[in-house]
Amino acid sequence: MFDKFIEISMLYDFYGGLLPEKQNLFLKAYYEEDCSLSEIAQQYGISRQGVHDGIRKAEKSLREYEETLGLVGQFLATEAVLRRVDEAIDRMMKKYENDPSLIEELKSMKDAVDSLNESL
């Protein structure tokens, strides 16, 4: 998919709420707050190995959620399609710049694509 940090961050954005509370807190501290395993262990009064195991279990769960539900994959595919449509509209606007009525229609389509992109 991506490098591990980006992969887990995206999966966490989509599925983090499904994780048990401790795993959620561990992942947030590790990936978002850039805390070390030792810092997290000290904060929660457990061993460094316990934190490591919790993070690995959470990562495994996130990947299983994606395998089952596929929301990140659908998001990325939709984003790619919208980007291609937007680029095609830009090319058409340049090609038909002398046709004001067509340019207005293309601008309307571009606004719709931009709106969809923002809603993702």
C-alpha cells in the first residue's frame, strides 16, 4: 500500500474508533504524538513489551478491518477517479477556451468534482 506510517495513519483514520480503548490510545501516542514505546509504557504503567504487543495487535486489527470492509481502498480509488476527471476537465477547458457556453458547463462540472473531493 504505502510506507507503514502512512498506511497505519490512514487505516487509523478510518477504523481507529473500532479498536479497544488501550490499543487506540497506544496507536495515537505512537503514530500521532511520536512517543516512544518506553514513554507510552511509563505513561500507562505497563511494560515496553506490553505496549509493543498492543500496537502490533492494533495494526493487525486495522489491516483486517480494511481487508473486510475495504473503505480505504474505495476512498483511494474514488480520489484517483476524481483527480482524472478534474484533469480531463482542465484539458477540455484549454482546448475549448473560445466556446463560452461550453466553458460554463465545464466550470459547473469542475465545481461538482471539487465538491465531491471536499466531501471525501
